[in-house]
Amino acid sequence: MSIAGRDTLFNSMISPYREQIYAEMNEVIGRVGSDMFKAQPEGELGNWVCDVLLEESEELFGTPADFAVYNYGGLRIDMIAAGPLTQGKLFELLPFENYVVMCTLDAYSTARLLEKIASAGGWPVAGIEMVIDSAGQPADVRIQGVPLRRDATYSVVMNDYMANGGDGMDFMTGQPVETAGVTVRDLVIAHVRKQTAAGQVIGSSLENRIRIE
């Protein structure tokens, strides 16, 4: 068989799968109310992803997390525009097979995480407010509206890449971790479908969760 003949046969074999994937990626699963941008120290897009993680944490783990955080580089597009939201757009935003996990952090590890967020210029968070001071250190930290306690333990929901020490978070290795068994992307897609079924639009806003002194 010639090369052209093999190409034709190959294309005919994969065509049904290509069409199925195309249909799935272009399925509109929700509507975005206003543009959401990825930005530091805070952006609507990161706020939204962390809000979803925090909101869904109780159903996933049986108890709500104290706060959520996501590595800035884990969000792979710069914005989601207002209007129809396709499943494919969320694959662009969250292309990695990262799983949702909940970590229990002691005071020392919590402080290390906050220092990491501050040194990076701000990462997406939910359930937390903080200032990055002139020395690049976290200050005026509040978790669920309560000042940070140096003798407390906190539960934080994130992705397993971070929990396994990725993106310079080596201090996370060995921490108590519970895995939800669902990827961040699948959780976000399910959340969007749920909101859409309830007649709600997708959206977020800037709330001074992280601000630079």
C-alpha cells in the first residue's frame, strides 16, 4: 500500500474519534458573566479556581478546608472571556492530570507556604487574606477572617503536584495528605455544570485577598 493509501486508511479510522473529541471540547457547559484574568498578586481567574476548590472541599473530604491555594504556573491561559464557556477552554486552563488533595499543615509548614506565596508575588488563594510587605514577607495574614495563629494546624486544599513538593514546595513532602480521587479539571467542569443547571453564571471578582504593601 502506498503512503497516500496508508494515510487515507489511518484518517478514516481515527475520523470518528476526532469528531467525538471535537464535539466534547466544543460543548458549551456554562456562561461566564465577565472577563476573568490571570494576574498577580491577585486575579479573577485564580480566585475562581480556588473558590471552586474551597467550596467543593467539604463534599470531597467530609470536612471543609480552611483555605485553598493554587500555583500560579498551574493556570495555563491568561484569561477566560465573558460569554459561552466550553469544556475545551477548561482543558486549556487546566491541562495537567493534577488531583485534588487536602493537606494538614502545622504552624511551621503553614508559615513556609505563606512565605512561598509571598516570595512568588502572590498565588491564587481562597479563604485567606494577606499582605506582602516591603521585604517580600507575608504579613497581616487572616484565614477565614481570623488572624493567623502560630500554634494552630490548618487544612488546605491544593493540587497533588504542589503537595508532592512541586514548584519549589519541597517543605510539603511528608505532610499528611488525603487525595480526593478527582482531578482539578474534572472538579471544575462538574462545578460549572452544577452552577449552570442551577441557572447561575460563572464569575469572580478581585477582593484584595493578597495585596502588596
